[in-house]
Amino acid sequence: MARTLALFDLDNTLLTDDSDYLWGRYLADAGLVDGPAYEAQNARYYALYKAGDLDIHEFLAFALRPLRELALPRLIELRGRFVAEWIVPRVAPGARALIERHRRDGHMPVIITATNRFVTGPIAGLLGVPALIATEPERDAEGFTGRALDPPCFQAGKVARLESWQTRYGYAGAYTYFYSDSHNDLPLLERVDVPVAVDADPQLTAVAAARGWSQLSLRGVS
């Protein structure tokens, strides 16, 4: 019998905010990028994401540039403080209990996110989820290149990344749950066995209601 996967979007699902957007704000606050200009661009891309109009390749060229420009030891130091100061307070109150419920049921928890692995790897660890499918920053002998490997883990690319992961780790044909807040995840929500809208945006809320999908909130619970 195929094993069961419990897939979780990260930003605004297990977290109460968006780690990609917050990382940009954090770098600007730390004076490591051109603060006002960078923050304005960061906010513009986040608005496009929420509207469903984001050019993911254009955004990644922007978002991954600091990984190329900053030394890796400095990046790792910054990331540690970012997770401790900006992410820990934004873990949704019900996130860990939901993950643990699936674990008790014998399901494999997996975080699947458009945010890049450099940012999200420690966040998955914080939440006790060993399996992470994310946008992969490209690296060469000198470090990060500022580019991402194709396909980015976004919209239809999330489905492609999942299918590749399932084949690699022996989960092809697995029964799947997927929890997400975003209409950008409709390609994957439409593919899984149990789609669940979590603190969903207006677009996804409407789709979930029309299709009879479960809806829940991980905020305001403990």
C-alpha cells in the first residue's frame, strides 16, 4: 500500500507571515541592501504574488541576489538571527499540533514552499519537519550564483518538484493531504487527494467553498 504524505505550504500556512518577504525586510533593516529601494521592490513583488501575477523568475533574480553578494558565513549568521527573531514568533499556534497529528497517524510530513531552501531549511527544522521541497538556489564552486534551478517550486512548478521528490524517495502514488493558504497553490491542491484551505486568501476561500474543500485556521488555537 502506498504511504501517505501530509504536505504543508509554509508561508501564511504554518507561519502567520511570509518568510520570503520577511527575509527581504530583514536584510533591508540590517542595512545589507539598499533599504528603501529594496523594500519597495520587495513589497511590489509580494503584492504581485498575492494577486497571482508574480513573474517568479523575475522575482528570484531579485530575491537571490543577496545570496550571491554576501559571504556565506555572514549569510548563515544572519539567517540564524532571522529565524530566532522574526520566524519563531510567527509560527502559527496550531501548526505543530497539526504536523504531530499526521505523524501520529503514520503520515510523512513534508513542507513544500516557493521560498528558497537557504531561508526555509532552518524553518523546517524549527517545526520538526525533516522533508523539505523548496525552490533551489543554484550554487557553483564559488558559492551561490544568484539564480535558481528550474523549475522553481511555485504554482505548476510545485507539482513538478513534488513528483520528482516522490519518485526519488519512493512515494510515487502516495495518498496525499495538502494544506495551503494561497490560490497560487491551486495546481497542487487540485492534484492531491485531500486539499485543505488554511487561513486562506479570498481567492482560495471562494474556490474551497465552491468545491467543498475543508477549511481551517491554525491561528488563535494552541
